[in-house]
Amino acid sequence: MNDEFRRARRRRIVETVQVIDTMTEQVVGHLGNLSETGMMLIASMPLADDALYQLRFDLRDAPRQAPIEVGAHLLWQDRASMPGQTWAGFRFIAMPEDGMAQLRQWLDSPGGSFE
């Protein structure tokens, strides 16, 4: 085991940020937390285990207002306490440079809490 392993800092999402599957243009859920390397989604529809997704979301309180699109791999999912909802952990596998710059600015901006 590597003692140097560190998780990326995750920032909890305060407001509801909807996440859209860009292939279907359907809302698949909303963000629970977000980091440079991935996100926790509170899904409101079924997701396929170990699947790849193309997703889009807007960080309303970001320094720059533009949708962020990501390619993401579904790593895990678990039933949430609310009926019909699932917690789902995604790892980002692709993100345009401008999206990553916007995400880093948002992570570094004041407000929100880190987990």
C-alpha cells in the first residue's frame, strides 16, 4: 500500500446543480460534491454499472459562467435514503482545458466547504 496516496479535495455543492447526459439531453441527477478528478452524483434515474458517460453541468457561483462538459466513468453506486435516488461516484476521464481551468477557479474560490 502506498502511504503517499492522497485524495483530491472535494467541495460540497451547496445549491442544486443539475447534471445532464449530453447524449440524451436528460437530467440524470444533481451534484453532491466535486473535485478536479471526479464527482458524486445524486442520480434520479438508473445508471449502468462501470459505464462511460458524457455529462454537462453549470457551476452558478463559479467565477466564469460556462457549462462544463466531462467524460466520466461510473465507479460505484449505492441507494440513497430518498426513494428513487442513487449516490454515484464518477471519475473524470476527459475534460476540455477551459472546463478544468473553470473548475479549479471554482474550487479555489471562497464559499462552500471541503470534505
